Amino acid sequence: AATSAILMDLNTGTVLYEKEADTVLPPASITKIMTILLVFEALDSGKISLTDTVTASAHACSMGGSQIWLKEGEQFTVDELLKATCIKSANDTSVALAEFVSGSEEAFVAEMNKRAQELGMTNTVFKNASGLDADGHVSTARDIALMSRELMKHEDVTKYTTVWMDYLRDGTTQLVNTNKLINSYDG
């Protein structure tokens, strides 16, 4: 029933199945794959570390949709913000990370689009770091598979993406994974 789909081998890139894989659609929260990829690349290069403290800006706090309700001036480590972004798909934390890595969400989005082109994502245009609806914010199943393969080169990402539930703010903020398969499918 899906409008568009692709199944690509992680190691070889061989396409095993596709259906309208180049249909341009809004990627929504799948956008965060690129956000998380750029954060991991910044970690790998030493530009940032998991223990760095990030202070929430008014802009990050203004995001709608899925969020942990950041308050302006509130501080978290990169590790904590990655948890919230990967587990809860929090828009506010993804923007806070983007601003920390690049100075502003706009600068980060420019990096997202540059990296997309480097990966051969020819039908993708990012307008934000969270995936909130925006005119012209589009991708395809094929392009999403390309960036997903690249993200999976960072094995530590699974320390975040395979977690069903965790907590922040000394246990007062519960993070439940938006991917229900994490809790119900072995492996």
C-alpha cells in the first residue's frame, strides 16, 4: 500500500526491491537521519564530543510536533540530545543539535544539502533539521536509503536507535521510541 518503497542491501547497495523509489515526497521525521549523520560525523572528526553541553535556544524551543519541551537556556549533553532525537524523534532536540554543530539551523541545513549531494541524493532538498513540513522539503525512498546506509557506517548509532525507552531530566522525562518494532520484534 506504500506510495514509494525500496529495499537496499546495507553492505553492497544492491537494490532488492523497489516501488516508485524516485517519487519525490515530504520525508517528515526521516529527515533526522541526515541530522543524526552530521552529528556523528562531527563527533568522529572531534568537532564536538558526547559530553559537550548544549544550551537550548529560543528557536530550538519553538519547534512543534514531537518534542521534549526544551526550555530556553536549559542545558543537556550532546549524548542526551542524541537520545531524545533518536528515541523520541524530538524536533526541538534535533534543532538544538543542529545549532550546536553549525552555529545555526540555517547553516546546518546548508551542510545537510551539501552532504546529500555528496551521497548522490539527487532528488532531496532539506529545509530544516527536524522534518517539520516546509515547502520544497522533499526526498525519495532511494535517497533515504543512501543516507541510511551512510549513517549505518557509524555503528554507535544503534546504541541510540535500538533503545525502546529511556529517561532524561533525572527520570522525569520519559523517552519512548517512535519505532514500535523496537519493542515487539526480536533482533
